[in-house]
Amino acid sequence: MQVLTFPSGLRPSSVSDESAARLTAAKLVGVTGVLAYNWWVVVPFVPGLMPSVNGFFSDLEASGRPHAPLMSDADLIAGVLMAAALLLRGSNASGAVRKEWKWLMLFAIGGAVGGRYPYACSEGLSATCRTLEWHLQLPIHHYVHVVAGITEFATLTTAALIAMRRTRGQGTIEARIYSGLVKALAIGYPFLGLAYLTNRLGTLVEPVFFAAFSVMILAEVFEPIGRKADAPTWSDRVTAGDTNSNEAAGCVPTPSGQA
């Protein structure tokens, strides 16, 4: 009886039940973390919560603002959950380590730290707060939040660039996502910089980045560890059978025209 074998690259990949459960948990935790991270979507539906489109969403977490502790806790929980999802998922994909993974871990940690240490005052909504901020006259937790925010933007942007280079030319959905994210960030950063410098329209610009960051986290968590090869076609099976027959008979096919 012949044993049917497939050429290299036609064998389907598989993961253990334990690994499958861990990957499922990573996806569930990741989605939950991203939902918590996007608490800002409810802001337009709460009257008076954002008094001006010229502010930034971190301003809503400042001490004394309505529901500030709730929003700070959401950022803290989001950061912890996203970090947990990344740990559960792991850094491997297609037999190699994804170098952007560690940058995304720093992003998640930065988000958690920013939630734990909110602004002391709403610098995007108050000229007095901005003056105190520039003169280093605010409590230390205010500046911890500033550094954490910068860390989030810097680390995730770095991760997106690395992921784009890693998947370039692969033609996978992840490659298209990472490439699209880098393009979106390149277009968005000048507008974000302008919003920060002029203290205008921050409420309209920031959501673009929050959405992009969310997509990046989800793409990283959902990216397959190893892509399953396509099922062998009828011709592949015939070729495999012929190869086995030749090997069993001790025959080695020669090109036509050669003895």
C-alpha cells in the first residue's frame, strides 16, 4: 500500500488545543482592551462633557472634571488588557519573532501609566493650565501623563513601521493593514501637530489616531502564528502519488532526450 505524501509546503499547519485556547483568550482580551481604550466614543453623547472641540480627550481625565476617575480607570484597564492580550498572543508569527511586538508592549504600558496618573488640569482647555505646565508648576503626575502620552504615540508608530517592513511584499491582509496604517499616520501627524500648537480642533483630530492604534493592536493580536497552507489540488495528489510510485520502484525520471 502506498503512503500518500505531499510536497514540502503543502502540509497544513496545526496548533495544540492549549495553544488554540491561549490564542482565543488573547483575541477576547484584546478586543475587550480595545473597547475600553475607545471610551471616547461616548463623549459626544454626554452633554457638557467636552465643552469645546479645541480640547483633547486627556483633558477629560483631569482632576475635578466630571466622570474623570471613570475615564482614567478605563485607560488603565485598557492598557493592562492590551498588554495581557499581547503576552497571550506572543511575539511569533510565521516562524519568526515580530520585532514590533516589544514596541506594542511599551504602548500598552504607556496607556496604563497614563490612566493611573492623569492630568492635574485640562491643559487643552485652559490657558492658565498651559502656562503652569510650561513653567513646571504642576504636580508630578501631570508630567508623568504627558510622558506616557508621548510614549504611546512614539512606540505605536515605531511598531507600525516595523510591521510594515516585516510584511512588505507578502500580499497578506496584515501587510495591507500595516501599510495602510503607516500611510494614515503619515497624513495625520501634521494635523495633530497643528492641533497641539494652535490648541484647536484636537477633539476632531485625536480620534483618527485612537482608531489607527486600535486597528494596529487588533491586527497584531489576530495575526496567525503560521499560515495554513492551501489544501492540495487533484494534480498535486497525482504528482505525489507518481513520486511515491517511482521511489518504490527505484526509478529516477530523466529529462526527455537523455539516456
